[in-house]
Amino acid sequence: DVQLQASGGGLVQAGGSLRLSCAASGFINDDYAIGWFRQAPGKEREGISCISRSDDSTSYADSVKGRFTIFSDSAKNTVYLQMNSLKPEDTAVYYCAATRRNLILSSWRIRTNYDYWGQGTQVTVSS
């Protein structure tokens, strides 16, 4: 069975950094993608970044582009989300998700394209 384990959230001051991890297990090859989503109170869950494990191509939402970096460690089957220059509006529960679908254009941002989800990890940015 595919399992995702997200970790790394916490409380940080504005301008600070955090690194989230998503450890994946159960995949027999690298033909899948990992997306990071976040959900703030009272808001929809939004896709913020995605990485293809087959070719390490990446995508970012405009709201995090230039501040967040997604990358993978194949040896550890782990995908990371490095978050720099954090803002109070980044406060949310962050989720990682996986899909074997071939994501094209902006379809990586659609939550229903993902079949596997990790538990959320809370990120709180204080002003």
C-alpha cells in the first residue's frame, strides 16, 4: 500500500524558514508525482507545488514562487518543501499527496487528481 508521511511543520516568525518532508512508501518505481497542498482556516485546499519523481520537473503556485523550493531525495524516497521568507498568510495545514496520473499544464493543482494523501502538518507564521 502507498503511504505518505508528512512532517516538519511548526511555529516560525515572519521571514523565517521551515522545511517540510514527505516520506513515500509503497511505490515500485518513480512513475509518480508528489504535490504539496495547504489549507488555511475557512479556505479551500490549494495546490502550491509539485514534483515529478520520474524527471524532477517542478511546478509552483504564484503565491510561493521564488520563496518555496520542492526537491526530492531518491535514496530516502522523500520529497521536501523548503519554505523561505515565510509570511503570516502562509499559515495553514500543509499536506503532501501523490498521483500516478500524467499531470499536464496546471492539472497538478487539482486535488482530485491525487489518489494518496499524507496527514497534515501545521505551519504557523507569526507576524
